[in-house]
Amino acid sequence: MAYFLTSYITATPFQRYVPSFCLADADPEDACSITISATALAAYSRRVRSAEYLECARQKYAVALTRVNELLSNPEAAVLDRTLVSVLVLGLFEAIVFEAGKSPTSWTAHTVGAMQLLRLRGPQQFKCPLSRKMVAHASNNIKTSCIQRSIPVPDDFVALDKQLTLLHDPNDPSVKLAPIVQKLASIKAKAIASPDCNLVHEALELDRRIVAFSNECPAWMSYAVEPSSHAPGWAYGGVCHRYPSAYVAKLWNTVRLLRIFLVVLIRQVASGQLDPDLARLRLPDGEASLADYLSGLQQYARENIKTITTGVLASIPSFIEVDDFGRRFAPSGRSLAWPLSIIEDTDMCGEAAREHAYENLEMLAGDLNMPQAVHPSRFPGIREDW
């Protein structure tokens, strides 16, 4: 449990509320306690590479799942904070034990379950600061799931999310990012359901909003660019960023991931890959010709993908521990699995960047016992705490 609370959930949203539910006087046999215990043991089993501990964790999980289902069948118990915590932590358990090559249906089911709980809990869930932290985390998981599945965020949940943001500091980065993430989910869904080259206008506008957000970030999000002479020899292109914490580094990589999705879409439009009927593309005022506009989009995509990719790769040193025995990824390095996988799988990021991403994914998989990080079907299984 100590490893789970002090190391494993560091730099994740779980760190903001799970410790508050690990009280000395809590019933060790209730759903929440068993769920946290099972997940902590699963995380530790990965750390020490123990099949015996993992099997014990699975047995605890089976008990926890039964207890949680009992709570969900009781309207009064279903709306309790400990029930929502249990559902969120069950999702973390599924992410920890996810086996590469299998469908992440359980993780998705818990995420959908959390969305149903938020609907059931209603406005009362916004009254307590601790509850708002849990709701914010569930909200983030739901929007992330929508992006990964290329479906829009449900309208009623968007309305619920707006209620939540009204209770937070309007300058909080998560508040500013919420509508951006929702819009990105909408754009991705449209690109799949009805590809239209004119989506590029929405993508460009949203990308510029993200750039503006990045330029106006609060002081606590600031990071330093190390002189190349001070960067580790293994840093990509000799570029190394130093962040005040792993949480801040992860937040910046979240922003970069959003931009990668958009820039890739912009390039797909410009190349005719998304929609070959480019004749119907509406030209912005001031654009002389379709050819010039498409050329400009291609250049925009090339220049920005290079900057974004370098930013992600330059964050790697912030997740590395170095001692006399060498270097290895810290537990918080798990958050790099998704962005590095996206880079490694995206042609326009360039061969050098893709190779560097893959090399670090292999190291990450070995250091943190995350084989799914380098498996061809890795994407669904590395979304545990975004």
C-alpha cells in the first residue's frame, strides 16, 4: 500500500483523493477498501514481478467487483463518494493487469460506468471539494475515452461538465482544457463518421486555441529548456526540458497529444487523404488559390509536428531516475507510454523521432514491467490515468 500511495499514483489524478479514503478507521472489508487494496497489490506485483502477488490481487479484485456491484444495485449507496472511488480504482486495476493483445473492454466498461454514476449523483456531487476532485478525474477519463474511440462526448455529460467547471478557478488549466478536449472528440468523431475536408478549419481554430493556452499558462506550469551542454547524452537531439514536477510534465504532454491529433488531421486534409474531394474545400478570405492554401497547410503541419514531437521527447529526462547503477524510468514514467506510442506510430513525426520513441518504450516496458507498451495492440491498454 505504501508503494501505491507514495510512488505509483504520483503525478496522477488518483493522488488528489485516494489517500483520503485509506483511513485507519475504514472498514477493511467494504467495497472501497478491498478495491484499493487489490489495485495496490496489483501495482506492487508489477513492480516486483511477482505472479503470486498478481494472482492474489486478482482474487481480491473478484471480491471487490462483487461488493461494488452490490452498491450499484442500491440507489442510496450508488451515489456515495466511496462508490465512485471504487469504480474509478477498478478501472486502474484493469489498466494495470491489462494483457497486450486483448480487448480493453473492462477498462471501457468502468469508464462508462463512471459516466452513469455522475449522471445519477446529480448536482449534490459538486458540494464537497473532495467530491469535485473525483468528478473531475472521472470527467477526464470519459473525455479521453471518447477521443480514443473517436466518438463525441454525450451532450448531457457536456452540460454536467459545465456545472463542474463553474465551481473551479476559471484560470485552472483543467477548466480551460475541458472545452478543448470536448471539441477535439467532436472533430475526431466527424472525421470518422463523415470525412469532410472542411473539418480542417475547425482543426486549425482549435489548434490555435491550444497554442494560445500554452502561451498564457500560469507560472507553476513553466519549464526550463536546458542548454545543450547540460543535456544528457541520450536526450533526443540534445534537447532537454526540466519541469518542476512529473505532474507538470505530464500536463504539458497532454497538451502536446491534443495538438498531434489535430496536426495529423490537418495534414490528412492537405494531402487529400481524409477527403479526396478537395474541390469543395472553402478557402479562407485572402487565400489566392486552393493549391497555395493546401501547400500552406502542409507546411503548417510539418513545422508544428516537429516542435510538438521534440517537446514530448524532451520531457523524457523528467521521468528518469539516475543512480550508480544507471538510469531507469520512475513509476510516473507510465504516463509517457501513450504519447511515445503515438509518436512511434505516426509517420510524419520522422524516423529519428519514431526510433527514439520506440527505444524509450522498450526501456519503459522493461523498467516498469509494462509489456503492453511495446505490443502492436498497446494503445487501448495504456490509458490508465489520463
